[in-house]
Amino acid sequence: MSDHNDVHLEPTPGERFSKFLKRGDIRETLAWAAFYTAVFVVLGAYFYPKWMPTVMSTDMKAIERLMVVFTFISAPVCGFVMSIFTQTLRHRHKGDTPPPDGPMIRNNRLGVAVFSGVASLLTLTAVIYGLIELNSSAEAATKDAPNALVVEVTGNQWVWSFNYPSLGVESNMLNLPIDRPVIFRITSADVNHSFWPVQLGVKADANHLATTLAQTTPTKLGTIDVKCAELCGLYHAYMETSGEVMTVSDFNNWVTAQGGHSA
Amino acid sequence: MTTLSQQVSNRPIPNPKKSLITRLNMGTGLIVGIAFALATYYSMQTTLDDATLNFQRNNQVLLATMFMWSIGFLVGIGAFIGPFRWLIGKDLTAEEQLYLAGDGQGIKRYFKYCTDHKVVGIQYLWGVIAMLAVGGSMAMMIRTQLAQPGAKFITPSIYNSLVGLHGITMIVAMIIVATGPFGNFIMPIMIGAADMAFPRLNALSWWVLFTAIPVLCSAWFLGGIPTGWTAYAPLSVQAGPGMNAFIATIIIFAVSTAVAGANITATVISMRAKGMTWNRVPIFVIGATISVALAVPAFPTFMVAMIQTAMDRTFLTGFFDSNVGGSGWLYAHLFWIMGHPEVYVILLPGVAILMEIVPVFVRKPLFSYTAAVVGFAGIAGLSVLVWAHHMYMSGWLPMLNGPFMVTTEMISIPTGLIFLVILGTLWNGKPWLKVPMLGVYAFLWNMLIGGITGLYLSDVPADNYLHGSMYVTAHFHYTLMGAALTGAVAGLSYWYPKMTGRMLNERAGYISFWFVQIGFQILYLGMFIAGAEGQPRRVSDYAQMYANSNRISTFGAYLIGTGFIVLLWAVIHSWRNGVIAPMNPWGAKTLEWTVPYPVPLVNFDTPPVVTSDPYGYGKAVK
């Protein structure tokens, strides 16, 4: 046993790594990074749901979840950047003469590789998560289509109008029954508009002589604000209307009152 | 022993009485330009067929007038003397070329067709300052209107024009904000060149751009533009006479950009000093070159889109007007094929300036030069494959939304490398927080927010909610203003001593920095909230529920305005009264700090020889 004491072995990667973690500057960086990551996680989880309007459809729910998850995915990057930001500011050079020379570090291949690898993995996570959400919303749309209520939406400088062909109703209000899939067939009578029922998490451009499709399922009773999200000329700001997600019986009553036949 | 620059300045200047070249300047340009414009306007008014529809005829007359003004101005200032000599089988004499370089003409050379790259740089600098001032004032008016709900300040028509003209003025200014002043003044010295590769084209690029400024201003007097700077068809096809000014501006600007881009690229490729191999080129030069090289293929699509819009408006060609068989989607594609590379054309030089600054102020080498180059090249390469992420909701082939989402999010990876280079350079350093260095920290925070909000926007389901909202406006201001303009302002305070011979007033620099950056965070925090709450962008009025976030934003905007007024004062005041700058006030190692002020006509008395990259700061580590 004592024979081996004099032999200087190269440290194993594990030993080098644990020694690396014991360095003061590395510990400071990791501590700040953990702190800022936590701050961004909390901000994302708290503020997006707070700011964004009432979730009233399946799609809007997915959007809000996505915003929060994306904040979580990017939080470690923010943590890392802000950590070095804070740490170097704490050690700033004061005075009117240039600072002393720092260490001449021109590159660190392992560092670049680890950083690029982690950044790519996080990006990949975001990409895959987004593609899954995109696919599931497309699948839901196909599955729900046969049962869906069709609403023809027309943008006209500067009003929205809604036609329910299966019910024989035309209106300037977007009223919808709860829990029934709805397909919007969107077009424009003049320039480009963008149909945006805010609480439903749906947006699609209204193009002249073309029809755009969008689909969702309202899941909560309440008021819908309908806006135009594409600059369409003079009164673009005022091209808004509203509507309501109603119980099925209220919706049928409204349809009858409008002179239509209930579904 | 006389130096090279003394020899050059000792040559005789041609007799001013005899040469036409010596009589031409901005004044003769204005006279000939206005004469051409008036002649075109009145001759077309009287000779055009009365049967032509009034709308088309009006557009024909206005467009022709604007282009003839531009051509007339260039004739009057002497831009075509060289080409004309070639036509008759001659060329400019050496004396005339020396005269064109502005040798010994003092302040007058700034108002002439001057081929000295340093003069062109200063011309660009003041052009950019003027444009930013006009665009910034428009922003203040927009925020004043939005300070409270109810549209109490200006009418929707004026508001829409302000939004569009603010947009295009700022986009044009931002495209040239770094490559114009610093790419022309500093870059040739940085690479050890005596001038640009094509000095006359250099002067041409500036004066062509100059002719676009009055054209753009005329939009205001022709009833404004109702379309925003995106100028989507069919709205643009139906828009009033002000739209012609927008179209003409873009076409003229695209010519200027193509000329400048080709010139800068050629200069960097062919005129580097002896020994300056590609891995020894300062990183600003790499960033600026990739930026202008990216602009060379991007802008022609916008130019073509504008020519087609002009033809739709003048001859009813119907490229984009669905009423006669055209497609608005075609326009949107052409626009965004320019539009998305264009944001990186703006961003890259600003970032590259900051990369130039960090090593100097922490006294460490630039961390991983290769990663920086790969980052720039990666961004430029991917940026031409992402344009349709602006069209997720347009109804154009939803099937392709997925692929465009993937390419867009991939840009995070080279952008991450850019961050890594700056962070790695800062790492374990002791930053010297002079005004230029503050910009690096502002960039890190602003680009972080801009980048991450970009990630949400690139995602198709999330974009279903965020597209076309104030959230988008806040996002791109974080990247274009928070990152790119911050980089350019840092560059101004960094290179100011070399460009003016004096130091920029430091106290004013600090005050301006804090006003601008704090105001910036307040403004766009409010705008992110308004967007998340569901306020569409480009609205002249909004519902009561957005009142708080908008009030916050307007307060922030006024702080920014105050900060920039302080900066403008500092730039003007220090130019005349500032402390005389030493040759190398920051102790930097790039070549521009080895030449005195005023920089000699041919920059270097002896052509420099480069033996290493300019980042050899710091002491060796074991």
C-alpha cells in the first residue's frame, strides 16, 4: 500500500470535475445561476397566467401552458447569462485608468461544447414540445370536425360579420354554444384583416377571395372580445366586436330570437 | 523625409476656374434635382392622356417626379462625371481624383461628392442622427397618443401615418446605423486599407441615400401612408398618393444598399493589410461584412415587391391585387424574404461592435473567435430560411408552419454562441465601466429578453395568441433597439475620439445611458403586459382595460426621449469643446488606434503589416 503513495496519478475526470466544482468562481457562478433561474421560473409561472385573459377554449389553455413551459425551458439560459452579468459587475474595476490584465483565455473547447450542447438540447425540447402541441391541436381539429358548428366570418373595413349557415343566422355578435367544436371559415370583403377572438386563443387572417380555416372548442362561459390584428386602414383600432360563450339552451334561444332554426 | 500623406497633399490642385468638378456640390445638386423634378411634373401633367384614370395618372406623375429628383440631384452633384468620361473614352485625371477625395477642402468636402471614406462616414453619421431624431419624435407622438384611451391627441389617419413612417424611418436608419458611420469611417482603417475598394461608389451610396430622405418626408405632405411599413397589399395598392413616396424611398434605398454592400464586401475581401489573414480580421469587420453581404440578396426582393406595387398602382398590372387576379400572399412572401434577414442585417453589426469593445475594457482576449464567426455565419445562413414565420396566421399553407417553426427556433443555437463569446470574454475579468462598456451589459439583458420572447413568438400555437399584438412590438424593439441600437451607441462613444479628435462628454454619456435604458425597460415592460392582455398593435385607440400598461409605456418613452436629447447635446457639444483625445484613449490593439487625428488622407504613412489578431490582451495563464 505504501509503495503506491509516491506515484502521482493523473486525476480521473470525476476528480477533476469535483475539483472544478470546488473553485470559488465556479461556485459563485452556479449560485447566481440557480438564483436567477428560480426568479425566471417564478416570474413565468406567475405573470403569464396573471396577465393573459380568461382561458375560454381548449386552444387558449394550450397557449397559456406553452408560455409557462417555454419560460421554464429558457430559465436556465437566463440564469447563466445573468449570473456572469452579476458576478463580473461585482468585481468591476474602479478608477480612471484601464484595469489590470485579466487571464489570457482565448478559448475553452470543452466549455464551448458543453454550452452549445445544452443550448441545443433546450432548443430541441422547445421545438419538440411545440410540434407535439401543433400536432395534437391538428388531430383534435380532424376528430371534432364532423360535429362542429360552422361560422363564416367576414372582415369588412371596419366591421366583423358572422354567418351561421347551418342555423340561418347572420349577426355582428360572435355567440357560441359551450363545449361544441366550432370551425371558423374566414374571409375578407376588401383588404387583409386578422380575426382574433381574444379569449379563444384563435387567430387567422381574413384575405380577400380566399378562405382561411380555424377551429377550437369553447370550454367556459363568458364574454369574447373580437379584434382585428392586421392593420387594415383608417379605423383598424375600432374594428372590434364582442360575443358570448353560452349554455346550449341560451344559444338556441338566441338563434331563435335571430330568426334562425336551432341546431 | 516626407511621408506618403504629405506627398499626396503637396500635389497641385487643379485650377478651380477651369474644372467643372470643382463647381459641383450639394447646392448644384439641389438645383438640378428640383429642376428635373419640376420639369417632369409639369410636362407629365400636360402631356398625359386625359382618359387615364385619375388615380393611376396621379401615381405615374408622382413616381416619375420622385425618381427624376433623385437622378437630377445625382447629376447636379457630379455623380455621373466618371461614367460619362468613360463613355467618351477618358477617365478622371489623378488631380481630379485627388480633388474628389476632398483633399485640403476643410468642411466644404462634407457637402460634396467626396470619395474619402472618412468623409462618407461622417456624412452617414449625421444622416443617421437626423433619421433617428425624426423617427424618435414620431415615436414620442405615438406614445403621447397612446398615453390614455380615447384618441385625444391626433386623428386615426395621422396616427396610422406616424406608425408607418416611424417604422420605415427607423428601419432605414437602423440598417445603416453601424455599417454607415463606422463601416465607412473606421472599418477601412481597421483592416489597414488606404480607402474603400470603390471610393466613387462609396460616395454614390451615401448621396443616393440622401436623395431618399426628402422623398420619404414628402409622404407626410401627400397624405401619409395608411399601411404601416410592411405595406401589405391590397391596402398598399389602394392607398393614397403618399404611398408613392414610400415606394420610391424603398427603391432608391435598395440601390444605395446594394452599392454600399458590394463596396464593403469587396473592400474587406481585397484590401486587407499584409498579414491580416481571415482569422486575424477584427470581429467588427466580420460582423459588418456578413451583415452587408446578407443585405445584398435580401433587399432586391423588397425592391421588386415595390416595383410591382408601383405597377399595380400605375398600370393596373394586378400582381398583388386580388380583384384582378393577384395575390396578397405573394407580396407578403417577397416582403418577408427581405424582412427576416433584414433584422439580422441590423443586429449583427451592433453585436459585432460590442464584441470589439468587451476585450478592450476587460483586458482579456475575445473568447473563442471561431465561435463568434460561426455564430454570425449561422445566424446569417438560417435567417434566409425563416421568413414565413411571419405568415403562420395568414392562411398560406398551414402545413409548412411546422418546418418554419423548426428553422426559426434553430436560430437560438448560433445566437447562444454570440452570448457565449461575450460572456466568456467577461468571465473572471474586471470590467472597466466606461460608457462604451455599459452598452455590453445593456445588450446582455435586452437581447436575453428579446431572444426569449422571440422563442414564444416562433412557436405556432403561442403565436396564435401573440401574433399582431403589442407583444410583438415589444419583442422586436428589444432586439432592434435594445440590442442593435445599444451596440451602435456604444460604438459611437467608443470611436468618437477617432472620428472627432475629442472625447465624448462622459457625464452626459452616463446620464443618457441610464435615462435611455431605464426608460426602455419601463416602456417595453408595459408593452409586453398590454400585448399579453390582448391589445393589438398599430391601434390608434384602445379599451380602458389597457390604460395602465399604456400609461407606464408612455412614461418610459419620455425617459428615453430625454436620454437621447442629452446624448445629442453631448455629441454636438463635445465635437467642438470636448477634451482633446489621445491617439489611443482606451488602450486598444486594433489598427484604427495607430493613426493620428485628423486621420491622413490615405490613413497610413506606411502600409501596416499584421502579425497577430488584435486581441492579445491579458497575462498568460498556466
